Amino acid sequence: MIISHRHRFIFAAVPKTGTHAVRRALREHIGEEDCEQVGLFVERRFPWPELAAVGHGHFALRQVRPFVGEEAFAGYVKFAFVRNPFDRFVSYCAFMLRQTDLFQKNPREAMYRFALAHPNPDHILFRPQASLLVDDDGQSLLADEIGRVEDMQGSYDAICARIGIASQALERVNASKHGDYRRYYDQRLAEAVARRYAADLALFGYTFDGLR
């Protein structure tokens, strides 16, 4: 997550949505008064000990709201990127098994393992994207702008225009290695992922094949 007082924005870094590419581009615009928390590639921590103690930078917007303050939180542009949950789940599985060849050898078996046999709902990468972007009621979206991985550059350009900074070409950073997500699924697996990420499908308008 990045909080910029200079440009009055909060970037919520949803895991497995190209966040490192966005972070890298945004860092060129942040100043000493701004803050970021991240634990991969670079090590930066928020100035608040309670949040700094967390080992990653994937905070829910409602988590940082009390630290930023109500006035700033209401006035700053809050944005994030989201991704088709079916595509994101494939990326999650490939990433979690990146130190082995298990995903390359039998991707569907690996996906069944994470989706049904041994799910890990508390793992930050496994949580629904909506869980980081909604209020305490679980439904009200706190983000003002939602970019989409499916149109990463176009979304980033539009967000930069709104917050008043120059855009630039995004790099590809920390990408998992896998093919088109559709070929990894059978019906049972697709239904399991749809149940797991029902909130993402409803809130962001995704279907198995794309957008509604």
C-alpha cells in the first residue's frame, strides 16, 4: 500500500493484480511526506507500529482508515486493481508452488489442493479481493477507482489522470508463469472457485469468461 499526502491518494495493493508494477511507477511521484509498506523486492514500513509489524503491504482500506484520519480518508482518491478471480486463482496456485515443478506437471491437481483439499483462507494471497476494498459491512466499496488487470495500462492511465500525475508504461514485475486460465479448469473446480470468490464476481462484474 502507498499513501501519498502530496498527491492525496491511497493505493490499496491487492495481491496478484500487478501491484509491484504499479508501485514501481508510483514511487517516482511520492515524496518524503508520503509512506509505503512493502516487503518484496524492497523493504518499507508504515510509520504506525501496529501496521508496520505486519509482514506485508496488502492492507484493507478499512484497516488504514483510522491511521490516515477521517478527513484525509474521505478526501483522498482511493484506488486498486482487480482481476478475474478465475485467472487470479491460477496465478495464486502457480505462485505458491513456484519453488517446485508441481504446478507445471499437474496444474489441476495443484488447484484442487488449494481450492478444496487444503484451502488456506487466512493467507493474504488467498483472500477475496473484495475483502480489502469494502467497508465493515462487507458490501460498501471504499475505493473510488477500480483498475482492471485486463486493461492494466489503460486503467493506470485513467487513474493517473484523476490523481494528477504523469502516467508511464508499466513494467511486468513478479508475474507467475502459466497459460490461459480457462484451460486449467473443469466444471467442479470452476464451481469451487466461484463459491470461494462469489463476492469478487458480484462486486466487480466478472464471469468465468470475462466481464458481464
